[in-house]
Amino acid sequence: MALWGGRFSRETDQVVRRFTESISYDQRLYAHDIRGSQAHVKMLAAAGIIPAADAAAITAELEVIRGRIDRGEFEFKTELEDIHMNIESALIAALGPAGARVHTGRSRNDQVATDERLYLRAEADAMTDAIRDLQRALVGLGSRHAEVVMPGFTHLQHAQPVLFAHHLLAYVEMLGRDAGRLADCRRRLNWLPLGAGAIAGCTLPLDRELVARELEFDGVLANSMDAVADRDYSVEFLAALAIIAMHTSRLGEDLVLWCSQEFAFIELDDAFCTGSSLMPQKKNPDVAELVRGKTGRVYGHLMAMLTLLKGLPLTYNRDLQEDKEGLFDAIDTVKLILAALAPMLDGAKPREERMAAMAADPALMATDLAEWLVRQGVPFRDAHHQVGRFVALCRERQVPLDQAPLELMQTVMPAATAECLQLFDPRRSVAARDLIGGTAPAQVNRQLAAWRERLQMNA
């Protein structure tokens, strides 16, 4: 009979057991469940609710159970439904009545909410470390190739010359905000549900603040119904993961494009590519493609969680058991994405000459020409229109912008001088953008140095 089966006259149907079990996936919470139980019984003893000797025995036996699970020697039983019942049953089997005291003053409702918060707190820290590793790989790649100029794109069309390192630093900034979102989420979830009971709290003199201190929570949740009913912390965590996956997917897309023959901007190490089962010549950027592809499943788990919660009345409903599998998979997926990208970027080699040749297209400096006119006093919209007419005129005559005679330029840009003919230089264009956030070498090198210091990287 189940530990909750005193009210029932028949055993649970086998199909129902399979339908309602969660031990097949929530067993990963075991260390957090054990830690929460140890803090709980310490409080129960301190409050005089259970004997100190029983609390000591429970704490010691929970360590034994933890060791058995660590070593793969613990038998998880489907009929015991979840990680809580599996551990509690083993505790009672070892200690008898003393072990049965562990669940005093709590419900699985507040217990699982505590376990999940402890788990997500640890995962937020691990995920942040993985983000930092990817940032280090990007900063390292940019630092090794700090002078490389490439065409920047808007609408996937050549736009203006930029430094390769500047492009990479854009992702470093995005990932920095991702780490910030995880920190924000961690701060909001770091409040203790334990002691809320099933819905209404407890008649026993529980010291929830003591448990919060033991488990390093910032405090206790003030409303027992909220404590057991909501999973907004999981939604927020999934949202943070979805944004991380979106950013890494865009990076993956850039890498896929850059590896193509049409771009040929970068060469990935063979260890991070695969071949074709049919075409012997192929070298496919499959890791980057899968980074892009796996993002969809992370989005799906976020939408599933939102859908799960949107119609639930207060407080706990068994629907909430469905909050875990998608969350676990999203965490595993994003951690794997980050783990694959960092070493792949460490071994990537930009094709500097190809990038430089593509950035040398004089059309990419059309904006420089318009801004030169602005410095001569021409209103920007007029300057924009004049340069646009000049570009069209050169295209009609099939003359590159940097080879057009000054006289031709002056037919549509009266203020033009010989200095304009010197503007069609990608390195000059890049260097001229020497303001905070710009792509000038001075600015980019400053940002690389700042990130190396922030990420504790060697120069």
C-alpha cells in the first residue's frame, strides 16, 4: 500500500501507476530532496517537535541513501511514484518509526516546490559558468584576429565594413545579458516554500526561517497557497533559456553562412563537422545547424509550461507534475548547446583574405561619403539622396564607385572634392568609427580588454 493509502481499500491499478509516476525523471532531484529533508528534521528537532536522536538518525541515514544513489545502488520503484516517496520509504525501511517522522509538518506539495527551487538555483549557477566559457571562446577568437575586417550585413546584404572581433563581441554582449537574466531569475526563485504544507500551513510550531537559513534561501514565501500553487520561477527560467537559445541559434546561423562556399569566411575544425553518407567531398557544419535546430524544442517547453499553468485553480493540482520533463530537457539542451559551441569556436579559423576582399567593395563605404558631405554642411537627407544618385549613376555606367572620375561625382554631389576619392578604404572606414560602441580598432580592443578582465582571461 502507498504511504498515502490509509484511506483506500484497493491497490492502485497498474495502468494508473504508470500514468501517475514521476520517478523515471524526477529522480534527478534526489540530492536536493535529501538536503531539504535534512534541514527540515534539524528544524523539527530544534522546535521540540521530534526527538533530537531521531533527527540525527534520519540525517545520517539520508546520507547513506545519498551514497547509494550516487553509486547507482539504489532501486527506484515506480509504485512509490516519485523521488520523495522513494527516499522516505527507504528511510522508514531502515529506521522504522523514527524514519516515519521525516514528513512531519510538510506535504509533497511544498516539498517538491522546495526541491525544484534548490535544483534551479544550482542549474542557474552551472548555466552561468557555461555562458562564461562561451564568452571566453568568443573573446579569445576575436583577440587572436583583432585586425580582421569583414563586411557587416543588414537584410543579409553587404552594408558596411566592420571588424570581425566587433561582430563576435555583439554575441558576447548578448550572452552577458543572458547571464544577467539567470541571476535575476535565481534571485526571485530563492525563497522557501517548505512549511506551507499542502495549502494552509501547519498547526505545529515550525521555524521556517531556520530552514531558510539552512538551505541558503533569502527568506520564506509569505503566502502558503502561492508557495505550492505557482511555477512562475520555472516559466522565468525557461524564458531565460529560450532567449539564450535564440542568441546561440543566431550565432549558429552566422557560422553556417560563413562556412558556405558563397561566404567562405571561416573554417571550422574537422572535429566539429560531419560528412555526407553519399557525397565524399562534403564538410558540413552540423553542430552549428543543430544549435539552430534545438532552439525550437526549448521554445516548445516554454510554451508547454505556460499552457500547463494558465487554467489551474489554486492551489496544487496534479497537472503540476508535468512541469518537470520539459524543464529538465530544456536545461540539458541549452547546456549541451553551450558546451558544443565554446570548443568549436576555440578551433575556428577566419579566412582573413577572403573577408578583407569582400569588405573592400567600395559600395560599403557609401555611408562614409554621405557623412563626409554632412561634415561639409549638407543636410543628411540631401547627402543621402546625392550619394544614392551617385551610386545609381555608377551602376548605369558600370563603373566602381572608387574609380569614378571626380567630375562625374560632382555632377550629383556639387560639394565633392578629391578627398572623397580617398574614402573607399575599408580600414579607414572602420577606424573612423571611433566612438563608444563603434567598430574602430581602438574601441574594439578596449572592449576585448574589458571582457578579458571581466572573464578573468589571460591577455
